[in-house]
Amino acid sequence: MTPPKQIAEDEGLAAALLAGDRRALARAITLIESTRGDHRAEAETLLAHLLPRTGKAVRIGISGAPGVGKSTFIESFGLFLLERGHRLAVLAVDPSSPLSGGSILGDKTRMQELSRDERAFIRPSPTAGTLGGVARRTREAGLACEAAGFDVVVMETVGVGQSETAVADMVDLFVLLLPPAGGDELQGLKKGIVELADLIVVNKADGDLEPAANRAVAEYLAAVHMLRPANAGWMTPVLKVSSLYRRGLDQVWTEINRFRATLGAARLSEKRARQARAWMWHEIEEGLIAALRGHPEVAKRLDELEARVAAGALTPTAAARAILEDFRARG
């Protein structure tokens, strides 16, 4: 049973966050991202308080290879949204340091103008090795931002070629940011990533690179028309922008709104419900693996079976079955 003092603290943090207190939001996300057992319990209680106040924000995922200009694009696009009366939260998921597990890029340093504005909230989070460049608790952090009154939530992934389905499964719309090049670079793109995209944006369309950007738009458009749309009734647009000179951002926002209008309230609600169910099963899988690894008797056998698999004395399938049977037998 949760102690009365802890309940009061949780309710106090929730009340401050719902009132728009940015420090309370930062504290809440720190709690949500914690892996300590007691903190996880507190985070779940907090999220239960916040959940009724979520669901109204526009959720946007943004991915792209390193060097494509994601941070510059997000800052320019964010400032564009602020000028139009929106409040923006950016969950910028950084690659983790292999030694400390902490963020090593620090998006706040790359979005200085946006980070100084009280209507924006930027939270760099380490991936801690999570596939797809999305921190495990990014979904929950996004809900906290929505509850705090941010009506546009952007989730930026590392974009290093890992499973980008992670971010696509937690947002309304997935934006793929690409460089102003085509030809061989187009051939090198993973088909799966392009198929996930609801909107493709060619960045750096300015100066000497503008002709290349124009060619890239034409080539990506031709490629998109040969792919099956991710959403029925929606053909993925390909736009060009100059984040540096802030050109083309209005068209990006227009297409985002057109996408949501095309889906309609019912389909968007269904999509979010599907994502929530997938999230639940992901948590079940993570929880079962953690419980298995944490079981003292099973853990002893893990090392032995891993060694036999590595030596070629046992197949991975047989080892996995033995571990699961042992885990079930020991409860």
C-alpha cells in the first residue's frame, strides 16, 4: 500500500504539472525515466492522475540520418509554431554514452533560441541502447507533456538506421527528413523507413544545394508512388524546406493538418488505441524479461546455457526453451 505521504507528494506533483509548472514537468519526466522499482510505482501513480488530461496534442515523430539537420529543422519549425500560438514540447532522444548511459549530444545546445522560449519545452533523453533511437519511456514522457498543456509534441529519434517503427508506433504522423541528394543516396535508403513516412521533407533547400533539393524531391516523389501508402487514402507528400532561412515550414504544417483531417477523428482515435495496445504488450515483454533475468535460480542457469550456446554445444532454441521451462517451474 502506498504511504499517505507519498500519495500527497504524487498528487502535489501532478497538480503542479497540470497547472503548467515546467519544473514539475521536468521532475515528472525524471521520475518516469527512472529504472528504480519505487520510482516506477510512483510514476505509474502519477500517470494515472495525468491520463484524463492527455490526448489532445498533435503527436509528430521526426527521424533522419545524422547530419540531415534535424535539430535545425525542429528549432525553425518550433519557432514557426510558437508564432502561431502553439505550445511545443520536444522529446529529443540522444544517442547514449556507452560508458555512462547519459546523453552525449545535448539537443538544448543545438536549439538555443527555441529552448529560451517559455512556450517551448525541450527534453534530451538518452536512448540507453533502445532500438530505434527512442528511449523506453518516451511515450510516457509525451503524455506528461500533453497534460502540462503542450499542444504539439515532437519526438525526435536518433535516425541511425535502426528500427524506426518505435517512433512511428507512438505518434500520429511520422516525418522523414532527408538531405538534398538523390540517385545513389535514394537507392541506399531502407525501403521500410520510407514506407513508414507520412511526410517526407528534403532539408537544406537553399544556396548551392537548392538545385539538388529540387532533383531529390522529384526522385523521392517517383519512389513514393511505387510504394504502398502507410495510411489508406493518403499519398505521402514530398516537400522541400530551408530550415536555415525558414522557408517551406508553413507547407509542412499544412500537410500535417491535412493528414489529420484525412484520417479523421475516428481513424486517429483507432490508431492511438492500436498504439496503446502495442505499448501494453511491449511493457509485458520487457517486464517478463526483467523478471526472468532477476530470478536468482534462473540467473544461475543463464550463464551456463549462454556458454554452451556460444561454444556450439547447444542450439539457441533449445537453450531458450530450457530457460523458459525452468522459469515457469520455479514460478
